[in-house]
Amino acid sequence: MSKSKSILELAKKTIRTEGDAIHHLASLLDQQFADAVDCIYRGKGRVVITGIGKSALIASKIVATLNSTGTPAIFMHAADAIHGDLGTIQQKDIVICISKSGNTPEIKLLVPLIKVGSNKLIAMTGNTESYLAEQSDFILNTYVQKEACPNNLAPTTSTTAQLVMGDALAICLLELRGFSPKDFAKFHPGGTLGKKLYLRVADISGKNMKPQVEANSAIKNVIVEISEKMLGVAAVMEDNKLIGIVTDGDIRRMLNKYENINGLTARDIMTKDPKTIEPGVLAVNALKEMQKNGISQLLVKKDDAYMGVVHLHNLINEGIL
């Protein structure tokens, strides 16, 4: 028990240390941050982000975040850059160099090579008096008092600060560009995020069978239709108009209520005014409608025309839930 307690206390201390550093990071933001954001926003090229060691890993993540939120970016490893990859940087690109100390040998070799061109250089560093900071056009201050590592050696708090600073950059640029959910969907066509933003009811219901019975259909025919179409429901039609729905639950309630079901029709057991949804509605909103009403299916209807069914299982299979 004491060992577990010690582990939990150490974990909590780590989180508090990093949390305090992040709160302090906000106080380090100044006009240079705003100018750096404006420089990237007005830039005609890409953002090339470089670093060494753990900072290089953070650089890769920031690149991914920028690309997914409308700012073209590319990663360039600082060590590889001085061994042939410097050509990654094009004439109109803006370079962000990430380094806690700002004085590593690779950075000192790389910076003058970047400065040869006309590219703007943004330093993301915890040392505003470093070589990197002095040579840069803008400085993003990611100073942290100490690492979460008990020895104050392993990059922990410092890399978290870099990551958060990168997120701040990305969100500011996202807002300046007026980046909308529709834009986000273009960059995330796959996976749950993308599907929540672009997948519509018609995309799902169109793949399902279309269960329906006439209002005067015998119960046996209703049960067969529900079973064959495997969606747990059947729409009830009269004169080509949707007037009700019969669900698995309606069938069970009927069996509990009636000793003899001979002579019963769909009209006798249907639920009138069923919940419907338009085919053009986002699938995620169909899920919300199901949750709101405590149901697992919605009939799809456009104007007065019955189009089909969207089922909760469809949404689960698509990763919406």
C-alpha cells in the first residue's frame, strides 16, 4: 500500500510541476509571439520546424497540428539538415527552431546556414540569451524553472512547454484563417473526427434495407418484414405516406397484451408520428436525437417521402459513438 501511495504522490507531483510551468508560460507571452503568428499568417510559404533530440519529437507533433488546422508545415531534423537536408527549406518558408538551451552544437551549425537565405527564423527556446535567440527574428519563450525529472535532467516539463506553445501558435493561426469545422473535415476525411464532421444520415441509410409494410398488413407479415430487413423496425405506410412505425418493442408489447393476435394489423400496434430525420443531417446529430428520445432507430424522411432507416448500430460501426 505504501509503495502504491508513493507512486501516486510522485505522479501527482510530476503533473503539478508541469501544470505550474504551463500556467507560468502564459505570462511569458509578449509582442514577439503576436508578431511571429502574424509573420506565419502572412507568409507565402510553409512553416519548417526543426529541432534535435526530444525537441525534434515535439517539432513533429507541432507540424502535424499545423497541417491539420490549415497551416502548411514540414519537419526537418536539425542533424539531418546539416548533412544534406537543408534543401527542405524553400525561399518563402519560415523556420521555427526548437531548442531548450538554444546552444547545442547542431543548432549553432544550422542557424548560420538558415540565415544565409532570406527566411525568417523563429526561436522556440527556454534561454532568451542563447545563440539561437540572438540570431532569430522572433523569440517564443518556453522557459521552465525545472524539469519534472527528480534529477532535473530528462526533458519533461520543458518539452511539455514546447508542445503547449506549439498548440498556442496553431490555435491563433486557426482563428486568423477562420478555419471552420468544414475545413477541418477536409483535412480529416478518415477516422472518427472526420466522420463526425462530414458523414450524413443518407450516407448510412442508403446502405441499409428499407423495411416497410402497409397499414392493413397482417402481423405475421410485419414480423417477417422486420426480421428480413434486420433493423428492428418497419415503417407503416398508407397511400404512399408514412403514418407510423412498428418496432421490436411494439411486437413484444403486443404479445403481452393480446392472447390472440389473429386479425391484428400493423395499424393496431404501430406508434403514430414516429421520430424522423432528414437525409442531409449529420450522422452525429442523428445520434444526439436517438439519445435524446431513448430510441435506437430513426426513420429517414425527405419532405413527405420515406427514405429508409438509420440505426444506432450503424453509428457505432462508423465510430460515431
